[in-house]
Amino acid sequence: MSNLVRAISWDGSVICCAVDSTQMVAQAEKIHQTSATVTAAMGRLVTAASMMGSMMKDTQDSITLRLAGDGPVGAIIAVAEGTGNARCYVVNPIVEIPLNQYGKLDVAGAVGKKGTLSVLKEVGLPEPIMSHSPIVSGEIAEDITYYYAMSEQVPTVCGLGVLVNPDLSVKAAGGYLIQLLPGADEKVIDQIEKNVNELPAVSQMFADGMTAQEVAFRALAGMEPQVLDERDVSYQCNCSRQRVERALISIGAEELDRLAQEQSSTEVDCHFCNKKYRFSSDELRNLIKK
């Protein structure tokens, strides 16, 4: 299991969410069989989704991040529940490009530096809440930070990292999300800037054995942080045969009838976990009656 912690400064002016998402990202890599650079990009987005989901009001709420840049990886989608459990999907799981100028995996090159980050929130209202912000770097953490500034007007600092082994397995992954709450003064802002500038690379902190709580407390150093809550989170898909049936019904009776006539069985794959659901012609015809 991955571990997520939320901490707050003693005066209630800053909150920090930090997650060691190593196991979550490792499961994503195992399911999607991604190349190293795609693992890093996908892992960063699902880590961000997990933290953003955990900061929603209700565990039944959900958030969907869709990062669609002009790079070869295509769109990356990550979905998280209010619990912090998350899942993801990537259009092109294999992308081989050279390392960047710093000798590291070129996430921005894979994602692209032009495009859109779309955020959809389902919070129990009749319609979901949708917002969009432009991709500003393709490194994902900066794009999340910009989204909060532009769409939610919440001063935020996001850090994300994924360290991939030579055999393509995930060595470490995690992130932090720091947000200023109403009433934060200039001294608080200065302290946060100092702390962030002194933080090592996110993936290195977790690779060195730091816990999510230690990362959160280091981000809030000098502010007497206290733990708000701690939880285990995981890669979790909520697909089911009933959900797939509803999706098939939504395509309409005419299309279902066509599928039933053309083939003896229809297979539907879940993009998030690769589970396969088979429906016979008779089962499709029964769905038409529903």
C-alpha cells in the first residue's frame, strides 16, 4: 500500500498533503507496461490525482485529471476518489525519447509543452464541475500549480517525482501539495518558499527512505506542523460488469443490435485495469430491453 498524510501548520495558515505513491505507481506500470519516460509521466499525474482527491470534502467525491499535450505520449488520464485511491490510463504506453539536458527522463518531451490540463470534479451536484488550464511546462507539477492559481485561485506549490529502475520497475514515487489557507501572512509565504527551495528532489526523498509524514513536516519546517490525518491509498479500479452494462446501454439499441448480429460475443476492456468483460449476442439483446 502507498501512504498519504495531511499536515497543517500550528496557526492553521498552511496545509500540506504528501504521499509515498511508490506501490500505486508500481501497480500502474505493471498494468500498462509503460516505457520508463511514460511511467514517470503517468506516475506523476496519478500521484497528483491521489493527493487532490484526498483533499475533497467527501470520500464519495471524485476527481479526474486529463493531461492532453502535443507530445508523443498523447493523453494521460488519472482518476481519484475522495479516499485518495486512484487509477490511470495512457494513450501511448511506449514512448522512447532521449534523456533531457539534465540527463533525466524527459517527461516534458513526452507530454509536450502545449495543450490542456482538464479537471473534472464530481461532488454530488447534478452536474460535474469542469475547468481547464493550459499546460505551462509539461513537467506536470508546475502544471498542477498553475491550475490551482488560475482555476481555483489557491496559492499552491506542487512537487512530484518518479524514479524508475533500469529494469523499468518503479524504485520510488511520491509528491507533496502545499496550499496557503486564508489568513496566511508574508512571513508564512517566505518560510514556505525557503522550505521548498531547500527540499531535495521528491523521488530522491522517498528513495532515501523518508516517509510521507517526514516529507510533509519538512515542507512545513519552522511552522510546528501537526498531522491532520493519515491513510493507506492504492491503485484501485472501480469497474464492474454492471458499469459496463450501463455503458453498453448508453450506446443505444440500434448499435447493440448491430453488435449482436455481427458477432457471437462482444468483448469490452477496462482501460484502467485491463479487465475484460464478454457479452454474448443474447446478453446484448437482453440489454436492449432494459
